[in-house]
Amino acid sequence: MIQKDKITFTIRKLQSTDAASFLSVRLAGLKDCPAAFGSSYAEEESQSVEEVAHRLPPAPDDSYFFLGAFINSAQLAGIIAFQRNAKLKQRHGGSLYGAYVVPEYRCFGIGHALVATAITEVKSLPGMRLLQLWVGLENQQARSMYEKAAFKASGILPSALCVDGRFYDEALMVLDLLASP
């Protein structure tokens, strides 16, 4: 349990029972920040709670998990996901994606805590060495958060996303799990 500036939140792996809350937060993020995600609201709005419930529990082989930050152990305020690379020669790496904190709970350290918890979880997986993510070049707040977690910019993908006819560049950021504290 983490208490910061008079709010208390916990972070844990999401389960099937969290599907409705997850879907609500995910759709809110896609609507609120369309340039921050590879997927769109239109692509995901038709998902059922049952479909989401099927994919939320952590994989038995540790290939993926979803984390959620809960205010007072009840209200989902932030999410992040991890996916391990599937190919044998790439299984030492994986990606963080889908990070989002509900606007009224930003500036309480929830994003930082989600990233730190995800890194800790990933480090506990056998054979993990590299963690990567993509972040919009214009999203300085998110880039700064990832830099504080020791991610390093590794490259830029121009015009990575097209939202309503506007193109957005994204930065690839990488964390060497063996070198990070």
C-alpha cells in the first residue's frame, strides 16, 4: 500500500474480476489520449467484459501481465501491461505498454509506482534482461517519468501513429534490467 498526498493506493496484478474496471479505464485512456496508444477507441469499444476477462489474468508462463493501481483498494486509477517476447532468441526481452492514469489521480505518483512495480515484476522473471517501450515524442511528462525509471532513448520512429490525419513520432526507450538499480 502506498500513501501519497492523502490518497492511498495499492498496485497488483489484474484478474478476470477486474475486467469491467479495466475496460472502463482503458477506453477512457483511448478517448482521452488517442496519440498515446497504438490502438484506438473505435477498435476497442466493442470488446465485451467477458473478452477482457479472458485475457486479463497473468499468463501461467509469465509471458504477460497487467497491473492496476487501486485507490483505497477499490477504484482502478491506473494501468500498465507487460508482454514478454515470444521468440526463443528474444525471450530475454519484453515490452511495457498501455500505461494510463485517470486524470484526477495524476500527480500522486501512481504512474511512477506502476512503472516501478512492473520493472520489479519483470526483473523477477528468469532470464529477463531488456525492457522496452514506445512513447510519443510530444509526451514530455511520460518521457520524463520513464527516464527517472532509468529507461534510455534508443531511437525515433517518425510518423509512428496517425490520429485524425495528424502524424506523431514515437521514441523507443530501453531499460537494461541488469544495469538498473
